[in-house]
Amino acid sequence: MVLEPHASDEIAAVMAVVGDGDVLTPPQVAERFAQLEDPPRWVSQVTAAAFQSMSRQGKTLWTAPELGALVDRKVASFRAHASDRVRGIPLLGIHQAKNRQFDHVVILWPHGVPGSDELKARLLYNGITRARKTCKVFVRGQNLLQQAPFVFNAA
């Protein structure tokens, strides 16, 4: 199994090489990103987009907030649509899997999931709807099947 890093951790590491007040040209963006020891696979897409904006729209300067917004868009797109994911079985939390799809999904439902019955139902729904073909839900303890989100309580 492959534990996939959180997008926010990757973004923070990448944006750490960009100063808050910096205004960078696309070549400077590429230079800063080249400083990263182990860059995420989507970094090249951000650099390419900066260069494309320069050639297509004449955008020659990027502020840190503009670059941060570009990074956010490219990360979201990459995570939703990338076909070159790391080989292996990705191990994700339900929140990490949001807005993504997988052929097969396995949900491990533990004791003590915090939150209201409605929140638990939404979490389970979000997990189940990540599956294109199959979804298996494993519940830790038979007694959990008599509680939310597995039992609807109309009261």
C-alpha cells in the first residue's frame, strides 16, 4: 500500500520556495521549483502553465498569491484526473479521496467515528461514491451495524 501525502502538505512544501512578497517570471518559477529535493509529480504542470500564460497571454510576472492559486488549481486537477498515479494501492482518508474516483474502494469503518449521525452518513456516502465498480465496507464490530450511519433514525 502507498500512503499518499496530503495535498496541503505538498502545496506548503512547494510554496515554501516562493517568498511571500516575491514577483517571479516563469523562468524564475522554474528555478525555484528546481530547488525542491523531491518535488510532487504535478510541479511540472504548474511550471508549464506559467510558461503557457506567458506565450499565450503575455503574462510575464507572477505574485505569490497568483502562483498559489495556480498551484491549487493544478493540484486539484492532477489529483482528480491523473492517470499516472504511483503504482500500488493508494491508502487515503475519506477527506483525501473527495472529488476523486477509483475502480475499487474498501472502507474500514472503525469504532468511535466522531460527529453527528448526519455527518457519519455523509462521510460514508462520500466514501462509497468514490467507487466506479465495487465498494466494500468493513465494520469493526457487529454492534456498529445497529448505529448511524448504517441505521437511519427518523426520530
